[in-house]
Amino acid sequence: MGRSAAELYLGTVLFEPNRWTPAKEPTVRVSRYLDRARAAGFDGLELWENHAALAPADELALLRAADPPVVVFNTYCTFDDASAARAERAAALVRSLGARAVKWNFGRDPARAAEEVRGVRRFAAMLPPGVRLLCECHPGTFAERPADAARLLDDVGPPAQFQAIVHSARDRATHAAWLDALGPRVTHSHVVLYRQPRCPADAEPDALDGLRDLTSLGFAGTYTLEFTRGVNTPADRPEQMLASAVHDARLVREVIG
């Protein structure tokens, strides 16, 4: 499959069994899956931070030359003043890998919002020109509501640099709320075709309908296949997750082109 007008990335978090463990020690060498990701038509990778941060030197070298390339760096660093050193390490990895965008999250304590806004600005200043910062606006953070996320991102900086991720939803109203509140800042989508935390065997039609709604509302950004069937079940093993991701990529492509 050739490159499409709508780019679809493979989130490496989906085949990491330790993604939600306290230490988040990686068990997977992403480089072993590059050939199959390329053959499946993925345009790039959204790389889980520890697949680089805790990787041996030879793996890091392979990731720098990866095909498909690392396009989005998925960081879990925080941006309070006490976490500045970790943010610096994450920025160094972004530069080393040549990523074009960074996925990040605000924290949970709204009392620290101004501090974190300053921290995100500091982080952005460490990155090469043109690297976009994609706020995930994740549930459980103080940016989980569209109006709050819009206000925070206005405080952080201009839409050309500071953007947002919309999660693929199953109802048009959810997508419309994010697009109405953040407008051109919404440039990326995380796609999951199954309900979490346990993913059943088959894609749910309303998930694909939600993707169609997102495109019909005017979204013209990029996509990451974030999770797939089998996550958090006995089938949650890297090889099985990759096979499921290849299956899901075909379904997603039928919608996004």
C-alpha cells in the first residue's frame, strides 16, 4: 500500500505488555517489527517513550534510521518545575530521533496549570523548529474538557506549534465539541476500534462510524492506531498485537483513505 493523503501511524505502545506497569520497563525492540509495519502500509511510528529512553544503543541507532520513521514521540514526562531534567532528556530524544511531533499530557492538579504551561513552553524551546506539540487532553488531566483545553493551549502558544489530539469517539457530538472548541489546533487522532480496558474480538461498527463522522466534520489531520483487539486480555502479546494492528489498519484505511 502506498502513501495516502491521510497518514496513519503505528503506536508502539500497543504491543508493549509493560505499558501500564509502574516501572514501564520495555520488553519489545521496535526495530524487529519495522518490516511488517512498512508492509502493512503504516506511514510512520508513534514511539512510546521508553522504547527509546530505555533502549540499548544499537536499538536506538536502528530507530534513528527507522522505515517507517519515528514521526510522533509519545512522552510521559511532566512539565512541573521539579520535572525539568526529565523534560530535557525527552527533548534530547526527540532531536536524536528526528521526530516531527511530540505527544504530551497536562497533569492532574489544576492548581499547577500555570506552572505546567511554563514548563511546556520551556520544553518547546528545546526542540528543533517545526516540531509540533500535540496535547492528548487525556481524561483525568485538567485538560480533559474541550473548553479547558482550548484555554490552556491559548496560554501555551500559537496553533502552528501547539496542537491537540482528538480520540476517536462513537458519537458525532463528542468530535464536534472538540473541533468547535479547538478548531485548527486539532490535527491528530488516536484511533481505537474496541472498547477498553478489555478489547473484544471484533471491531465495533459504531467505532468506524465515529471515524466517518470525524472526517465528515472536516478533520483532515493524521492518525495513530493507538490500541487494538486483545489489549489487556490473555492475548496481549507483541506478535498478536501486531497482527491485530495490521487487521485494524485495513479497516481504518477504508474510512480515512
